[in-house]
Amino acid sequence: MNPRRLLRPLAALLAAAALVVGSGAHWVALQSVAWAGMVIEFAQDRPLAQAVSDALDGAHPCDLCRAVATGRQAENGADRAPADAPAAKPAPKLTALVEEPPRVARAGEWKALPRPGQVAGWARPEAPPVPPPRRA
């Protein structure tokens, strides 16, 4: 068997795993497994609706739920800056580039809308050169 034939599927698998771990989807998958196990366990001695309610209410966590919560907290704590690090400057606020919200044309209003090349009251000060320049 040619080892190069295995390289592409292996690369795809590693990329998918990196995407899953990088996005935090592994915690969602583990939590889903924990909830399914809890529903199965609780349904042994209660009605199914009560078992689902008890599994999802957070008041009856299992060992896997506690491990997921601990792992999420540790992962979120690693993203934060240490306590002795200087405080980061707040990000500047983005201001709107357009003062008015965009309008939706109704039937018969198409003539009132700006023409292409005209944006919300801005007009091009001069016409484009004719013929276009040959060199930039």
C-alpha cells in the first residue's frame, strides 16, 4: 500500500480534530454524552419526562458533568491574562459609517433611490476620465 494514499485522509482527520478542539466542540460532545447517560440512569426509577428534567436541570450533576465543568473552567482560565499583567486598553468603539439605516424600495419608489455610483448623498465630484488612462 502506498503511504501517500494515507496522507490526505490523515491530514483531513487531523484538521477536523484541530477544528473540533479549537472551537470547544469536544466539551459539547462530552456534555451530551453525560446527559444521555444521566437520562438512562434516572429513567430506571422515574418517568422519562422527570428523568430528562432532572438530567438537564444542573442540580444533579454526574462525575462526567463535573469533569466537563472543571475542564471548561481550566480552558477559559488559560485564555485570561495573569492577575499581575497590565490591564489591556479597551477596544475602540466602532462608529457607524452610514448615518441612516438602509431603505427598502416599495413598488413605485424605484426612481427615488440613489443611482449606482451614488451612495446616500455622496456624489462623485468629477466624471471618470474618458478614455481610461493607459498607464497607472
